[in-house]
Amino acid sequence: MNNNTMYLKLKKTEPILHLFFWGMVLFFPYVKYMGREGGYPMSFMHELVALLFNMIPTYIMYLWFFPLSNKRKYILLVLLVFICNALIHYYADTFFHPEEGHKHHRWRSITSSLVTYLSFSLVFFALHSVKKLYTKQQELDATIQEKQQAELRALKAQVNPHFLFNTLNNIYANALKGDEKTPDLILKLSNNFRYVLHEGQKEDVSLDQEITHIKDYISLQEERLSTKVKVNFLSKMDNAKKQIAPLLLIPFVENAFKYTSILKGNKHPINIKAVLKDNQFSFYCENPYDENGKQEIEINCQESGIGIKNTQKRLQLLYPEQHQLEIKKEENLFRVILTISL
């Protein structure tokens, strides 16, 4: 039975668990006094009223307080709710204890109620913790599944026939001319596929590997697009061995080439910068952008790549509250600014 099935089963049976628990609380005094002469002295209505006053603070804790991320801020409010509930419970209980002697036990009764609320809250905190554990496991499973799907789509992007056909044609033309760059281009194309097939399957890779993969991809695209683009690439790392999720940056680079390739003219600048300083990684990618020319992009090219939207989801899953992504379209420029705390 996988974690998802167990979590769904827990959610389905949770109401039964609640009923069973409160049923035990309600009938425990009667079970305890079973067999004694006269039995339990208090009425069933008395126990129902007591049950209601026990449930109110318990469910306030379970449904509101425990899910809060900043619990310290509301501790005093919770304590006030406990005390008010205990006081109201005490005065409601006087209807079942009209004798004067009951008043002498006021503070003992209130203290007993507070201890009971705390005890029941701890029981429900255990249930909340189990549910939260399963939820975290579900998120982890979703992260793994999302990563696998992203890697498959990334592989599809790299094997995109349009990109592969043009790159191989250029390499072939260079080979016929006896161009000295031919062996280097073949090696970069080989490295490109090897990275996706092998390194792309890992949870993390070094920044050095990820940047090398991007450089190889840029070289192949520059060769394919010839004079169409001019790439300015800057990489500055104070620790190139720092780990990062693989294939996380390439969609932004792919996107830059994809939209620049449809523009008219030559030497369209694509500016890419990757910087790591004090475990703070910054990635910047800027390219010219023409909204009107969007329709000119080939269907295959539009479908290729894991896509920026998918990358946003991956960032949320892999680096929650550790990253900031800004995507801007202004003055015919498309800018991506990404920062990650590694």
C-alpha cells in the first residue's frame, strides 16, 4: 500500500475515528462506575454538556491553531479561549450541581477543565501530525514525479527533429569544407545528449556541469542560426561544485533562441549571466521579443522544451521559499531573473 492510498484511507476513516474517540469520552464514566452500587451519579445530559465544552477548544486547536505556520503569535489568544471556555463550562455545570459546596471547588474544576483541554488537544495534535506527515510525503512523491516528467520533456526538447536536423546539416556542411570546428561540434552534440540521458536523471548536479551543458547548447544554436544571433554569456562562480537540480536553466535559454530566431535581421543580442556568490545563485537571460511574431514559430518548436510554466512548477517543488523568479516583457525585451538560495 503506497503513501497516497494510506493517506486517502486515513481521510476516509477520520470521521469514524472522531466518533469513536468522543464516544469513548462520553461513555467512559459509565464504564468506570459499571458494577458499583447506584452506578454513575451524573445524568446523561450532564455528560453531553461536558462533551460539548471539551470539543470546542479541541477543535479550535485542531482545525485552526495546529495548521498555522506562526503559532507563537496566537498562544495568548488560545490560552484566553481555554480559560473563557472553562469558566463558561463551570457556570453551566452549576445547573447540575445546585448545592453550595460546588462553589468551593471552582478553581479546582476550572484547572481540571484546562488540563482536559490540553490532553485532548495533544491527542488531536498527534492525528494532525500524522496527516501532515502523509501530506509531506505526497508532496515529495509529486516532486519526484514532476522531476521525472520534466526530464522526459527535456529529452524530447533536445531530440527535437528541427533542432537536430539543422545542427547535423551544419556539421555535415562544415565537414565537407574541412572546417576545423567539425570535431568540436560533434563532441558538443554528443555531450548534449549524454548530459540529458545521464546527468539529467540525477537529483542534483554541480553548477559547473549545468553551465557547461548550457554553453554546449549555445554553441550548437549559434552554429545553426549563424549570423542571426549574437550571444553574450557571462559565468562567475565562487564555488562551481555547488549542487543544483539538473535541466533547470536550459528552458530559459531555449526560449531565448526560439523567439529570437523568428525575428528579421541579424546579430540579435541574447544576454545570459549566471553568478554564484555566498550560496546565492543568480541567473539572468534577456532576448529581443516580438509578440506579433509569435504565430510564426513552428508547431514543433512551440511544443518542444519543458517550458517556462513547467520550470516554475519545478522551482516551487524543488526550492520552496528558496527562490524568486521574475519574468518581464517590456520594450520588446523578454527578461528572466532567477535567484535561488543553494
